Amino acid sequence: PLQSKPQAVVTFPGELLSTLSDRELAESYLQRFGYTTEMEVRTGSRHVSLAEALRKMQKQLGLEVTGKLDASTLEAMRAPRCGVPDVGT
Amino acid sequence: FLTFEGDLKWDHMDLTYRVMNYSPDLDRAVIDDAFKRAFKVWSDVTPLTFTQIYSGEADIMIMFGSREHGDGYPFDGKDGLLAHAFPPGQGIQGDAHFDDDEFWTLGNGLVVKTRHGNANGADCHFPFIFEGHSYSQCTTEGRTDGLPWCATTASYDRDKKYGFCPSELLYTNGGNSNGSPCVFPFIFDGISYDACTTDGRSDGYRWCATTTNFDQDKKYGFCPNRDTAVIGGNSQGDPCVFPFTFLGQTYSACTSQGRQDGKLWCATTSNYDTDKKWGFCPDRGYSIFLVAAHEFGHSLGLDHSSVREALMYPMYSYVQDFQLDPDDIQGIQYLYGRGSGPEPTAPAPVTTKEPQPLPTEAGSTSTTEEDEDETSEPTIVPIPVDPSQDACAEKNFDAITEINGDLYFFKDGKYWTRSSFWTSDIQGAFTVADTWPGLPAVIDAAFQDVLTKRVFFFAGRLFWVFSGKSMLGPRRIEKLGIGKEAGRISGALQRGRGKVLLFSGESYWRLDVKIQRVDKGYPRATDDVFTGVPLDARNVFLYQDNYHFCRGSFYWRMTPRYQVDRVGYVKYDILQCP
């Protein structure tokens, strides 16, 4: 009863639209920070290369190594952080 | 810990850094202090030293920027990427960049450092009570000039302690107006502006003219962020406007209505529905100290660590009482050792001359005719040098001053001279007691009175005056009118018309040499006038008409127009050691 009206959700101008799906967010994160390369994403079987890259990231960042895009991994991907890649030059 | 491929590291220990620009989120002094502490995190456990310079190319160049800021690695608006840095090397290598779409604080929310007022630059205390009302942001209440102020204690009514908040009406940052405040309205591109604007810029920084006409005068500065400035959105830096209308409702505080992520926002005009201008309200923000310490780890050669508690772990987390993790210490000491410092290199052969006649005879000079004759080319004969006699082996000096055209370097009862009018080699070491009998071995400062040629020496709270060899003193500096707050005099600047500035701590006094009394209205704060020089200089002296402030192995040179135009090495530039 406290919310008599449905919550309006507004797209604010100038805000980066976060329309990325979880998977797209994961692929861009893993590529940006060196856990996989663009080539791997394009040529390998997407499912295998993602799991492998996720395992690498989870191990590097001290997360539970599952190879899956679970909640704690997604939360880590959304956390504020340094822009220097974790792997590679 | 991890280092970069090939163990990239600096090939020298005494590193320099330069802050190219400042975020409008924090007072410049707060940012400088945070960077200084961030470097100290690393210098505390290695032989590395870090010195801030204000012009020219430093090893580590630091800048704030947003989105694409010139290096091909764009930031991404608020949150997400906070900063990045490059491994050691030339050019952009070693540099550190900070995303100015973030809200920079010390990790615990808005930091509003005040200026002027009577609180010595203390931070605002929110909330504070004024005339019985509680304020949780700066206010113009009680003033007619529109300057926002705040109390620096919980109750202005009780303590009467206050300062002025950042405001473009009080000062600007950077630009070319030496901090002058904005003038409203001003004309830019033929249009009249009565507020700061980002027009004409692509980097989103708000600016204003500091005269009525920018088109004509080209004078400008960047506007500091007010305490109610929004972050991000599409009007970064503009203040919230309360009340504002959103979807027909009126809001007089920040709200998360209309958002799914719960972040608080406000409109920057009175009607979001028509104007669509908005931004996020200040939150705890990110500690510029913690993020800088992490990025400077990269600048020194450390890569990301997988130890969650380590400073070099890639994710941000706020820590109240920061301590370097053993993993970080092992990493940085693997690269630079733990404070053993570089091995001294054998000094090159130096020719030394016979001691000079007395330098303080009234009207005498430090060179005699026959000296000049001796300027024939010295034959360089490698002479074994007793390091205790070699000025170039000294790390710093008790006092440096110019006497009769020669520079005098005092240290532990010895002194060296070097002519400041033509390149000559270093003379000495001589014994202070031989030239000025009765003077203590260690002195803090000295200067020669230009009119009478008398030389004043200071040690602790005592001073001596020499005319030739005849000495007057020691006397206490209270006699000059200098209070107890001056523990030691660190240096003196002759100012002509019989006036000399005496420096101690962060203050200076103006001495009338004739009556040997300091003028009324002193001491004054050094950085009010001598901005940009170290406030803990060990030596302050006049040399070639410029003011020199020395700290460690460096000196800051300030022109008579109070511009720091050079930072360099005492050893190589002033002593001119090989």
C-alpha cells in the first residue's frame, strides 16, 4: 500500500546506457583486462573460451573458480577498479 | 605480487612528479597532500624519494581527465574505471591519470576545505547549527555578498568558527588569472554569461572569465565545485537546484525516483521535466589517496596482485587506517631494495685554492687583485680529496648565503665559497671559527646587510652580528621582536631599503636591519606570498636576484615576481659539482 503508484523508470539523458546483457558485459570485461583476446572470442567456441577466461579471471581475483558467470563474478565485474589490464602487457 | 614483463623499473631513485591539473572536487591543497602521502607509502619501504615539481617534465606526470583524455585508453563516466597508470620509462611511461567523472574525496564523502574566515582552512563540519537552524551544506544565510560559508565546528552559534566554501565567487583554479574569482556577467563569443560554463571546451570542465569580457581580455579560470555540485549526469559540476520538478512532483532533496540502481540524483534546474538537466548527488566518493597509492605502484613497476588485501589488488575498496600489505612490500622491495640507497660514485678530481682574505671587512670584497691574476687555467692534478672537505660530498648545508658576491655554504663548522658572478670552482673548506671567532660550529642561517656589510648569523634562538672579526652577541632573537613560535631561522632574503625577510617554519618576519626590530604585522604565512615553494625549506637565500628555497637535494627558484621558474639540484646547479 505504501507504493500506490508504480515506480516510473526514466532513462536519463547523457547516462551511458547499460543495455549490455550479462554475457556481453562479461565478454567486454574479460577482453579489456586481458583474460581473453578478441580473436579468441571470435574464433574459439564461445562457450569454451568464455569458461576458460572466466576461470582465469576468478583465479586471478581470488574468487571461487567455477568457470561460470555467477553472481559474485558479475558483481566483481561491476565493481569500481583500476583500468590497467590484469593480464598481459 | 607481479611486476611488468621485463621487470620494468626506474634507473634512478630520486623521482620527480608533477600534478598537471586538479579535480574541482577537492581543494588543491587536499589533492597535493593526498598525492604526497600516496608517494610516501612507497618511499617509506624503499630508497625511493619523490619530489613535486611545478614546471617541466617530471618522471611521473599526474593528470585528471574524463572519457578519451589523450592516451587512447578512455575512461567510462562515473564508477567503473577509476584511474590508470603506465609502467616506468620515458614520455607517458610512469604517468598516472585519474577519471574526473568520479567524485574524488578522501573516501568518506564530501571534503569541503574552507578558505579565509577564522578557522585556518579547516574543513566544514556538517551538520552545523547557525541561529538555531541545522545546515548540512554550505549556506549564504547571514551574508549579503552571496558567498557560501560553513561552520567548522558543530555549532557556529557557540564557537563562532567559520570559513568560506569553494565558490567561483571566491576563487578559480588554474587558467591564467592567478586564482582571481569569476566576474559575472562576462561576455564570451558575444554572449553574456552569468554563471560558469563548459561552452567552448570539449573536456567538460566549467570555467568563467575573471574580467567582464573574455573576448577582449582572454582572462579565465576553472570554477571549483560547490558542495552541492552534481557528479556525472549531463551537467557535471553544476549545483543541484531545490526544489525541482520531476514527473510533476516537487523534490527539495536528492532522490532515487526514476532509477533502478537506487543512486541519488537531482536536477540542476528547477524543472527536470522541461530542461532534462541532472546529475548524481555526492556520495562517499573514492579516496584519491588510496587510488593514487595504487596507481603510483604501477608507475613504479608493480602489476596487479591477486591478494585481495593488497594495495595492488585491482578492485577499489575503502580502508580507514591504511597499511601496505606484505605482498606489496615484497613486490616493491624486489624492484628497488629496502632503503640501502645507491652506491656513492668516486668524486672527480677537484682543484682547490688557498683560503681567501677576510670576507666581512666593511667594503671589502672577496677577491683581491692578485686573485684575479690567478685566473690562469688551473692545471688539473688529481688530488686525493678528503670527503669531509669536499662540498660536493655534502648532502645538505646548515646555511647558504651570498656575502660580497660569493656564495657561502656552511656545514658543521666548515664553509666553502663559490663566486656567484663568474663560473669558478669551489673554494675551501675553511674553518668558521677562524673567520668568525666565537660563532658556534652549527648555524641555521646567515645574511649580509647590503648597506653596512655586517653579517648576521643565527643558531636556534640566538643571533650574532659581525663587523669584520668583531662580534656582537650572542643575543636572543626576542630582541628582534621574533616570538617563541620561531624555533630556528631557516633563511633570510635581503629586500633592499634595509629590510630582510627572516623565515622560520611556515612563516616569515620582516626585519628592519637598522633598528634591528621586525616590522608590525609580522609574522605572515609564507605560502600566502611564496606559493609553490616547500614550506619546510632547510635553506632560504637570495642568489642572482632570485629567491632560493632548498629542501633535501633540491632547490626551488622563485623570481621576484613570485613565480617558481625552476626546480633543480643544489649540487649540480648551485654548487656546480661535476
